[in-house]
Amino acid sequence: MESVMEGDSVLLHTNVTEVHDIEDDMLWKFGPEKSTIAKICRDAGIINTYDGPDGRFRDRLKLDDKTGSLIITNITTQHAGLYEVEITGAKLSTKTFNVSVYARLSVPVISSNSSQCSSSSSSSSQQNCSLVCSVVNVGHVTLSWYKGNSLLSSISVSDLSIRLSLPLEVEYQDKNSYSCMLNNPISNQTQHLDSTQLCHTCAGTAVLILVIIY
């Protein structure tokens, strides 16, 4: 398994130290259709790369003419999938690569829901601050709330999501450290909660003390 961030390059090694035998040919294929994307034919002097049937590999492929290894530059999610190299010479051998491409992560956004003010179950006079952590246009990620190093809650999505949100309620006087993390298998982005900026007493909320003198 080869995992890479979108926009980076990935090198698919043939594990051949050097192709020096005139009969050593290599054929690179991609996807379930096994479309030819690169070829080395030593006897014919051919070292070529191809754009693919839909042109997705245009200006993105490079071949190491010594080892036959394939470099994919400026990779995108449409280049994720199965790659196969077929090596012919003294004997036939094949090697496959499963390439996963992950989009670059943005920093999650923490906002307060000022329209929602609730009382905790332990005390009717203790108000909670309603927060939400959100990201947009993400896929194959997990969004999580942490209190210090302890995981409080999380939500995951596989397919591309227009918006991913995770709520949290904290007490207004809570001085603990909270953070929201967005991660995929190879990277993460974290936003720390600044409660002084986001958590305020609800507007219009007051406590009336009535003293009756007999």
C-alpha cells in the first residue's frame, strides 16, 4: 500500500537495481482495465509514458530508464488505484501497487451556537456553552473532540461530505483544555478551543432573587 497526499509525488519501485539485459522489457498498467501507461522495450529502444485513455496521466509520469521505476508527479485522487508492472526477460514477473491519495486537510473551525443556552442536569443555575466543530468538502476523515488527551467524541466519513460537524457542550466556567482534530491515515489538523472568545453568558439570561419580609 502506497499512501500519499494530493499534490505530492510517489515513486513505485520495481526493486530492480538496473535494467541492463537487452531482453528486459517492462510494461506498466493502471486500473481494472489495465490500461498501458508506460513501457520499456530495450531491443527496440523504446522508453515511453502514456496519458492513459482519458488523459489523466498527461505530464505526470516519469520513468527511471535504469531501473524501470515509475514516478507519478502532482498526484490527485483520480490517480488512486491499482498499478501493475510486468517485467519480461530471463523470466516473467509482475509486481502490483495499491496507491491511496488523500486530500490535504484544512484546519477545522470551532464556533458557538449562541441561540442555544441550556442548563446542566446537575444544577439549574449552571449554564453550558454549546459549540460545534466543522469542516467542509472532506472525505475519508475522522473529526474528533478532545479534552486534554482524552477522546470525548468522534465522527467519520468515507465519501466526500459537503459539511461534517460535531457538537460539544462545556460549562461556562470550565477551564479545561479542549481541541478539535481532523485526521486521515497520514495527516491531521487541530484547532484548540479559546473559551474566552466563544463562550459567553446567554444574552438576556438573569437570575431574579425575591426577598419577602414578613
